[in-house]
Amino acid sequence: MRMVDLIEKKRDGQVLSREEITFIIDNYTAGEIPDYQMSAFLMAVYFQDMTDEEITNLTLAMAHSGEVIDLSSIEGIKVDKHSTGGVGDTTTLVLAPLVAALGVPVAKMSGRGLGFTGGTLDKLEAIPGFQIEIADEDFIRIVNESKVAVIGQSGDLAPADKKLYALRDVTATVSSIPLIASSIMSKKIAAGADAIVLDVTTGDGAFMKNIGDAKRLAHTMVRIGNLANRQVMAVVSDMSQPLGEAIGNSLEVVEAIETLQGHGPADLLEMCYALGSQMVVLAKGAANLTEARAKLQEALESGAALEKFKEMIRNQGGDVAVVDHPERLLTAKYEFDLPALQEGVVTKIVANEVGVAAMLLGAGRKTKEDSIDYAVGLKLHKKVGDPVAEGESLLTIYANSEDVAEVKELLYANIEIGASGEEPELIHDIIVE
């Protein structure tokens, strides 16, 4: 079998077999196939697409290119959740304890943030003492006993994806749906989950800017997950503006606590109910989405979800007192309001640029080596569709430097006020097949 023949086959729009795809991934991971040949293959896929069966075989080959985690010793159906990215996406901090409060095991492996998207691990590490690196036996024991733990991904999880992603980034093939789907699903399958719930975001703050492309990606991942013997459901959600109100690590922890206490932002809570309902149904904890949602609401209103969050923090070495005393979290030295320059209605908040503004404050990373300032960030007081008076605060900037002129300029350029505007639809579609 020769790589040049396989490149030619895909270039001409033919279907590759499982053996051919496995040959490509195994040999590229081992360094036997050079980057220039893999680049040609990626471009052929970009233009010729792949069948569902091809994408499934590609996903499985990538998943088995490194460590595949065995969670079979954890009782029950393990459900994982993955978001394709966004700004102010605090859902995991709320979802994990909320779903676990119903007895559903949430054995979640998350990543760090890069660029304007905040990573779940960075948010959790804003809690003093919280440990995201736990021995496998302790991870399994905690989930069996408490039903929830959120830790960092293994360094050897789907190494083929790491190599391919770096190459896609410099060959203009990042936006290929088969390559996106296999990248996401290979890591989820390697992480050992029995069932996977996907949050496929669309809009300015998302990777998929177009709703049609987002729906196609969601359908593709659900189908390949099912072909790979995993139960998969997906939500296509709006990320044209930030989710919730907080953008920044400590600020988002506080927002998660407030949501679990029953008075968080309405859009964040709705997103958690939508995703959580799917997780509960896939874990056989409810017969349908309506029943699952009712159970989640009861867990939130009774305080069971908040207690489970405390238990999760305690089990992973964190300071539980931050739940009742959020002032124990790092706080910024300076607070600056951003007043509206005119009266009207907020018509647009460009999510990714607002995320960049938070990154400039130190809430995110420009490179993987950058350190994060857990205290800084933004707190929105107005969302799209909200009326605003001239001089009224659009948001508060939390900074550890007095020089925020660049941040203010960026924010003003990306928050629009007009005569009228409507709140965007949060959930565009629920996809089950």
C-alpha cells in the first residue's frame, strides 16, 4: 500500500476502505508518512468530502492512535459532553454537578483554553486548591462514590489528532466537516464515554459561523458516533453573543455558583437544561427529554445540585468555602464601567471580539505557554435586545492594570446600539440522528 495511491484515490472522489484509512493514520502518527503527503491528502478530503463510513473509520483510527481510556469499572452509563467552543461558556461547571445530582455518572475530561475561548480546567483552577490531575484509580473511585469528577485530558489521548490539527491549521483545511467531526469524536471516544452529548455552537463567537454548516456538523458527528457504537445526541446553539454574563475564570465560577443557587442568567440555565436533559436520557435516567428536564429542575430547586458541586470541589482538593463566600476567589484590583454612548437597544454583541477583549486583560491565552490571570474579565449588564439609556453601564471591566484603553476601544467597536433589536434564538435545533 502506497500513500501516493491513496492520495490519488481520494483526489478522484473514490471511497477509502477501513484498512486504507487505518494505514494512513497509523503511518502518519509513526512518522512514516511525511507532512507534504498528508497535506495533499487533507486537501483532497477538503474538496472531495467523505462518506459517513469513511469519517467513522477515520475517527476510530485516530482514537486508537494512542491511549484509549477504560472506564468500564465505573458503574452505570458514562455520559460526556463536548462544546465546539464559545465565549462565556460556563456550562460544564453547572452541568456536571446538576446531572450527577440525579445519579448519572459524569466522568469528564476537559481541556484548557486557547485564544478567546475559555477552558473548563482554567475555570476550575480559579478555585483555590482544585486539582485537575488525579490518578486514574482515584478518578474512578470518586466517580463511583460521588458520580462526578472533572480532570485534565491524558497527554497520550488521540495523538494522531494533535499532529493532524497542527497540519490543518497551516494548510487551510481546518473548516472541513469530516476533519472537524473526526477530530472531536476521536478524543471523545478515546476518553471512554459510553454516550456523548454535543453542543455545536454557531455565530460570531463559534467556529461554525453558518447555521447550515453547524447542523451538518452536528448530524455528521451523531451519525459517526452511532456507527462507532456510542449513543450520541446534539444541540445546535447560538453563540452570536456571549453565553451568560461573565467572561473570565473567577467571574465564571461565581456565575456557575449563582446558577446552581437558582439565580443565574436565563440563557446559561436554559443551555444547561437542554444539554443536561440529553445527558440524563442517554444515561437511561429518564424516559424522554421532558421528564429529564423536570428532574433537573427539581435537583436545582432542592439544592441537591449545589451540594453536589461542593462535593466535587471537596473531592478534588478545592476550597469548598468559595461556594458560600465567593469573595475568597481572586478579585481584580480595578473595576471600570463601560457606559453606553447613546440611548437605544443593544442590537449586536460580537462574541469573539468580546472574548478577545477579555483575553487582552489576561483572562485567556495568546499561546499555550501564556499564564492566565484568574481574577480579570468582563461582566455584561446588557445583552442583545435589552434597552439601554445613554451613560448606562453596558458592562464592567475587571482588570489588574489601570490601562484598559485598548480593551474599551475594542468593546465599543463590537457592541452596537440601534433603534430596535431582538434577543437571538438560543437553541436552533436538537439532533438525535
